[in-house]
Amino acid sequence: MRISHAENMQIAVDAVWSHRFRSLLTILGIVIGITTVVTVSSLLTGLRQGIVTFFEEFGPDNVFVTRYSGDPSQRPKQTELRRKPILPEYAEILKRLAPSVEDVGIQLMIPGTVGGQPLVAKVPGFESDQVGMAAYSANYFNLQPRDLIAGRIFTSEEANRGAKVAVIGPSLADALFPDGKALGRAVNVGGAEFLVIGVFAKAKGGFFGENQLDYQAAIPLQTGRQRFPKLDNILLTIKARKGLRDQAFDEVQSILRKLRRTPFGAEDDFAISTADQIIKQFDRITGAVVGVSVAISGLGLLVGGIGVMNIMLMSVTERTREIGVRKAIGARRGDIVFQFLTEAVTLTGAGGLIGIVLSILVTMLVGALVPSLPSKVPVWAVATGFGVSVSVGVFFGVWPAVKAAQLDPVEALRYE
């Protein structure tokens, strides 16, 4: 007599449910492993989406040149401290000598602390220490366009004469002007007063859901150089002609090496990058994080798998007479193997489903508690998590299933 697949599944479910507490303890390692991998993957997927959007706003045809590599807001590496500054004069030279370069914008990066004093933005009745500041050339926002919700960008004439005007981010505007009327009003940033002539729209993307551009006050380049004459951390944004970004990258790199007298064979004494290169670097970092989480979850899956094998061996012993009866009435070895494999897969599959549900709940909870941390449960992580849990059941269930199939029906019927 043969049993259908549906009946086999029902027997497996009944067997698991009849020992549900024991089964739950057995699959705990699988639940923890699957929850860890899916949760980490969900958080990193959301984070990556925000970062990709953030860097895409920098422009697909743009090349970036800075004095130091890495995050410009952090202290540079010790080996890079002796590098010569990037000079604003490089902009005109690059436009003149690089055929693939369409335009070059200049940004003076102003740190959060200048002269030992942190930047603070003040207006009568309100102030904010969550403020950034940067000085831009007049053409900069043609290379990296940003939407405005009010006002305008400063003109070339204002930039050239060092006018004390500013375009501020929406979060800074909300903090300083709760009434929503920022235009035409004065704001004191870093000890100097600026007239607000525009308010940017909310920037897209960001790190952990936050985009520091939303807290920034953008002032003209000449104004920044007059206000902070000792600062020399310049970022060049180089817009390549359509379809010539790779050529522009090579030309800019070659010209800068000659301008800065970099010896042949020596490393660049400046950092040059594109948005997709920065994203690839982020992917390498997150890949390492995922690798660590996979290793941790692998231990959980191993423990869970060994537990499944033990409980299945116990089940074979407990149901020896049942196996003998089935064989006596015509069940073949393959039928017995399939029955016990189905039970093992049901056990680990249930663990995988519980882990997936828990990871979704954890991801939703993190998103609710920390709105600035984007989270998105990727379909591939759910599918992979469930597939791995089923595979664990197959792998660790084979030996007990084969052992059950090899039982002699006569001896099995005599078993007490």
C-alpha cells in the first residue's frame, strides 16, 4: 500500500504538532539564523537604496576631486595629511585642457567646528547646532541641480562680490523659522549674518534616512573664502560631456598629476571618484557585514540542523513498530525515506517561516522606532531564507530517513 504525498504531508504535520514543544526547541537555532540574515539584509537593502539615491543626485556624468579620500566630514588618514590643497584655479585649467570636460564647479567644505567653536545657526528666539555650511561657485548648482521650495540661488554677480546671502536646507529652515517665512530674513551662522534668499526642497536619499544637505546653509564661494580664509578643503565637481565620463576621468587625473608634479609611478596625491565608484565601495563594506551575519546565522542553522537530526533519529526509534507495519503491508524503502524526509523538511520549513515572520516584525519595529533608518524586506532574502531552511531539513534528515528505510520489517514488528 502506498501513501499519497498529501497524506505524507499530513502525517508529517501531525508528528511535528504532537511534539510541538520539543519541535519548537529543536528549530530554535534555525529561527534565530533565518531571523538574523533576513533582518540584516532588510536593513542593509533599505540603507543602500537611500545611499544610491543620494549619490545619483550627484549626477551620473560628474567626476569628483578632493584633497583627501573618504568622508570629507571626518579627519583624513594620517598618510594623506601632507597632501597639497586642491586649488580653485584648477577649475579653469581643467576646462581649458580637458576636451571631454564641459564645466567645473567649486565647493569649499566648511567643518562643523571652526577655530574651536562649533557652528551654530541663530535667529531671534531660535537657534540650532544641527547645521552645516558650504561655499559654492555660482555655476555649482547647474552641475548638481537642486529643487527650491522658495526663493532662488545666488547669482554670479553676488558670488563674485562675496555677498552675504544664503540658501538654506528645509530642515534648517523649519528649525529657525517655524512660521515658514524664511525668505528675506537674516540668519547668523558661525558668527556672521546672512540674508536668506532661498530654501531648498528636501534632498533625496541619504545615510540612515538622513541627508545633511537638508541642514546646510549654502553661501557663495567668495563669501566663504573671505569669512574663512584659512580653510582650503576644496571639492571640484567636474561635469563630463555626454557619454564621455570615463574619458574625462582619465584626462582630469592626468592633468592633475602634472599640475601637482606627481612622480611617475607614484600614487595620486588627491582623491578622484565617481558616484558609482562610491556605491561600489559601500557595497564592499555591506558585503562584509552580510558575510558576518551569514557566518553567525550559519552557526544557528548548524545547531538547528543537528537538533533536527537528533529528533528524527528519536522519532525513528519511537515509531519502529509503525515502520514495520507499513513495510509489512507493502510500503517500499523509498516511501519510508520520503515520509521521514517530509517530516524533517516540515520541521525546518516551519522554523524558516517563523524566522521570516519575526524578521519582518523586527524590521517594521526598527522602522517605527527609528524613522531615519530606512528598511525594506527584499523578496530575495525571504526566498533564500525559506530555501535554506528547507535545505537544512533535507540535508540533516537524510540519515534518519535512510536508517528508517533500512529497518527489517520482522524485527521492527517485534520491537517493544
